[in-house]
Amino acid sequence: MESGFMAFAKTVLNWIGLFFVLGLSLLLITILIVYIIDKTQKKQAIRRNFPVIGHFRYWFEHLGEFFRQYFFAMDREEMPFNRAERNWAYRAAKDVSRTLAFGSTRNLTPTGTVMFLNDQFPTLEKNAVESQPVLIGPYCRTPYLAKSFFNISGMSYGSLSKVAVQALAKGAAKAGCWINTGEGGLSPHHLSGGGDVVFQIGTAKYGVRNDEGGLDDDKLKEASSHPQVKMIELKLAQGAKPGKGGILPGRKVTAEIAQIRHIPEGQDSISPNGHPEINNVSDLLDMINHIRDISGKPVGFKTVIGTDAFLFDLCEEIHRRGPESAPDFITIDSADGGSGAAPQPLFDYVGLTIKESLPMVLNVLHKQGLRDRIKVICSGKMINPSGVAWALAMGADFALSARGFMFALGCIQALQCNKNTCPTGVTTHDPDLQKGLVVPDKAERVYHYHKNLVKAVGMIAHSCGVTEPRGLKRHHVRVVTETGLSTPLDKIHPYQESSIPTKKL
């Protein structure tokens, strides 16, 4: 009896062992197949760089829908961009449905909340029109007719990987918008898409500097002679770090980047905190006109606004010299910008956000009779349609985004931008991590993100009863005040009339 039981038990154990080995073999084969699929697919950078285990990110993300209300942050609680904002950008880039169910998760009562005012007779599709191109630089030898009101903000090759820049350049060309080089110089990767490029000159003059770090006119002439280079932007400050120059760690200064920037390879690349030759508004206009004389193309400057005293001084000097001396555009960056690495005190405490600085600049230019002469471009956390629509309603000519397009490339807000360890290949020069970013696929996502954001801004405009996005004005917006009730934006920031006679351009 006992021997029979032992034989039965042995048989059962043998079958269990067989099934275990078989199951383990199937598991290993499945893992191998998934590994091969993940390494060869070109749609998702995380799976390509981290095969098999990368699937856990999407699984946990899905489970978060059910568990985050108990254990984790809600959709609207994360910074610098919450999950709802990022998800819209991801879905727009993937060109999939952006509709939601069961109502908005956005709290509509906090002070500062923006609401667009729908018209009872919205614009019908048959009456909607596209925004017309805007001419920049009427006094230049080669003015620029900019087609899109939404464009890619300054991000340098160095801060971004070459594959990220290539994808942005190709996507921008297909979308019909411009790409800004950032302060790291004009690279072949910015030109690789064949589209419009804005060449930015920072305080270190990367790409157009002489041995002493000053502006080299011959190099400037060569860089600006590219037919793709449509405008030149002189950077005074950026939102992430007003009053401090760009920071590129030595581990990100490759041989190619060193050659483009004309700096030593492998050493920290730290720009001066200001242009040594620009100490006042007169110097600023001198530099702008010098660059414009050499290039023949529109020239403006980028900055973060502190007070309006600088703006009044600038306008006074322009009136003294004449309107042709004015910058062709001003790019206003918000103090909460952040695609660049920066010290936390500057991140958190210095400069005005775009909600204050944009109306300030527009109002001063209107009062001084220079609004038609100087185009206004703005940037600052504009990754969703509402932010761009607000900027256009306030009166901006163009809106820019950097991080929105980074999300389109696959950025997951890992906050590793300055460490050369970006898991999606966007801000790293590690060739293994760059493999996750497949240029043709991400270029399509850049194109779709731009297309869908522009379309959504148009949808807001049509709901407000205007035929195109630039038809939005301040009276189409209300802002919630500390009372919990909203007030019209044009009462908070009234329309301005010029107090100075202007010449017709």
C-alpha cells in the first residue's frame, strides 16, 4: 500500500516538474520574443531602450487610473506638467482620440483660472478660415513671411540629442512651422528637415564667436546666408534662468558639439550671464542693427521681463533713432520656462510669468505706437491649446513651445535632462539610449502634435464666434478672481491706445 502511494506521488511530482520546466521554457521563449519585438519596433523609446521591463511602465500607468485616487497624485496635481496636460500632448502627437468622458477633472474655481466665452452662434465649419501668414521685418532686405502662429521654441543641439533635433526639424518642415536653434549654434541637424529655422545667438555667441568670445562677422554672415535661416534672435535671458547663461555639462560636449560651438570638447560649456558688449538699450539696438545689416534678415531679441522701465527706455531710444532701428520682434519667455538646466533659485523666484509679462509688453508697445512695427512672440508652458489661445487673445502674434514638442518626441518628464541619462533619448548623447528615438516616427509625431494643437486652438476660436485663432481678443476671455467670480480679461488688462503719432510702415 505504501509503495503504491509513493509511486503515485513520484508520478505526480514528475508531471509537476515537467509542467514547471515546460512553463519556464515557454516563459523564457516568450520573454525572448518580446525582447526581440521591443528592440526592433520603432514606435516607443522606452520599450526600445528597456525591452521587456519597459512594458511595466504602461501597465503601471494603466493601473494608476484605478489606484492613484487612493495612493498617488491626482491628474491635476503634478508639476511642472500634470498628467492631464501631458496626456493631451501624447495623444495629439500619436494622432489618436483626445475626447474624454464624464466631465472635466479641471477645477474651474481657483483664482486665475481662464475661461473662454462661447458665442451663441459659433462659427460654422464652412465659414472658418486659416490664419494668414504674418510678415516680420519690413525694413529688412529679406523679410520673413511666417506661416504658422505656433512654432518650436529654442532648444540647442547639445541640450537635445542629434536624433531629437533631426526629428523636430523634419516634423517642423512638414507642419510648416519654424524651429529655433537655441543658443548652441546652427547645426546640420537643424537644417536636415529642409524647413524654416530661427538662428539664436546667445551670450557665448556659439557658432559665430571669435577666439575672444565676441561676435565674428564673417561667421555670422556665413550662418545667416543659409536660405533656411529666416530670422536671427539675440538671446538676453531665458525663463529657466534669467540673469545666468546657458549650462551644458562637459559630459554632453561631444566632438561634434565642440566643433559647432567652437569650444573645447568634454569641458563644461557655461555661457556668460550677459552680453559683454550690451549694457543698455542703446547698445542693444546697436547690436540688433549690426546683425541685421550683415544678415539682411529680421532680427529681434528674447528675454524674460522684470519691470516695464526697460521697455519704456527701449521705446524712447527707438523713437529717437526712427522705427527702422527697432527690433523686428520681441520674444517674451515666461519665468516658469524650463527646457534648460538651471539653479533652483532662478527657476523658482526670478522673473515674471507670461501672464504678467505678455500684457505688459503689449500695452507698452501699443502706448508707444510701436505695436505694428514690432511683432510679439511668447513662450512659457504652452503645451496645450488653451495656453496658445490665451496668448493670441491677449494679443501675441506667435506662441512657442519647447517642452510640448519634447513630449511629442516621447519625453516622460523623467527630469534627467541635464544628466545625459534621459531614458527616451531626447536629451542624451548616449548612443544606446538614442536608439529608442526613431527619427521618422518621431518626426510624424511632431507634425501631428502641431497639426492637432493648431486645430484645437481653431476649435476654441470658432466656439467664441470668430473665424480664425488670431480673431480671439481679450474680451473673449474671463479670469476667475479671488471672490470666486470671473471678470473680463479686457478689464484686467484694458485695450491700449497709442499716445504717440505713428508712421505708416
